[in-house]
Amino acid sequence: IDCRAFAQSSPTHWVLDVAKTVDPNYAALKEVCLFLSAPNALPPQAGLGLYVSVGGQDWQYRGCVSNARPSDAFPVRWPTGEAAVAGCSAQIGVSVESLADLEQKEGCRLGQKEEFAKRVALNLFQFLESFSTGHGVTPAMATGTDYLVVPANFLDKWFQKFQAKFRRDPDFLTRDAAPV
């Protein structure tokens, strides 16, 4: 989408109405690419922050680009809730911000990815636990050793099960659960 499709709402903020410009079914838009069209297009201590909003809700941060990293693709992950229903307005926002502010927001975003990785690992661990015999004790544990006996193809089996569950419910790992 040409940058001219964005409406400038202030000297440092631009907004794109997704339903009017891209697709009335905003949820179909899963990823966006943000890039600088020229080298060193921004002041040295500035970057562009990418945000999304549905139904007039608060803007949610999704990522950033800067002179040092002039392009990137970001999952949109549209907000959910009462206002996030079909037919609602959906917007993508871009703002010029200080690199210090954007780095702080990136730290929070990376923390979310780390939490996601922990949830995947926990899912694998729980799958491995399913190979234990009775009350979580394996034959190896009964003899005092500290290992679990699993089939040689356990990763294949786990990944097939993980993929099937993910296809049914892509949010099963991140849905309002306590931190791991």
C-alpha cells in the first residue's frame, strides 16, 4: 500500500483505515511490512512505531523500524474483545518516536515471545510426561536414575499433535493463562 493511503493525524502520526483501504474483513490481514523508502530517512535517534486498533480501542504496539533496521514484517494480531467484531473500524497507525521509547516497547514485545517459547516448551514437557507409567514414575525413575524413556520418534509425534492443536486453536498457548 502506498504511504499516501495513510492519513496524517499529527506531525508525527499517520493512520490507515484498513476496512476502506485493504479489506473490509480486517481479520484477513495477518501480517504487515513496514519499511523506510530511503536510506537514513529518519533522524538518527528516531524510528517508526507500528500500532493497531479496532473499534476505537487503545492502540497496541506491534513493532518498529529505524535507520539501523529499515524494514521488517510484523504479525498484526488484531485486538479482540467487545469492540473487535466484524464491521468495526480497524486501523494501522505509524508514528515517529524516539529510539529509546521504541527500544523499551521492543523489550516488552520480546518478553512476550519468550513467554510464548516457554509455553511451547511446557507443552512438549507435558507430552513427554505422558510416556511415564503411573503417578509420574517411569521404570527408569524407579531404579533411581534421572531420565525418561521415550520413543525414538517422540519429537515427530509431539509436533504432529502440536500442529493439529494449533490448527484447531492458534491461540491455545497465549490465551489468558498465568505466566509460565
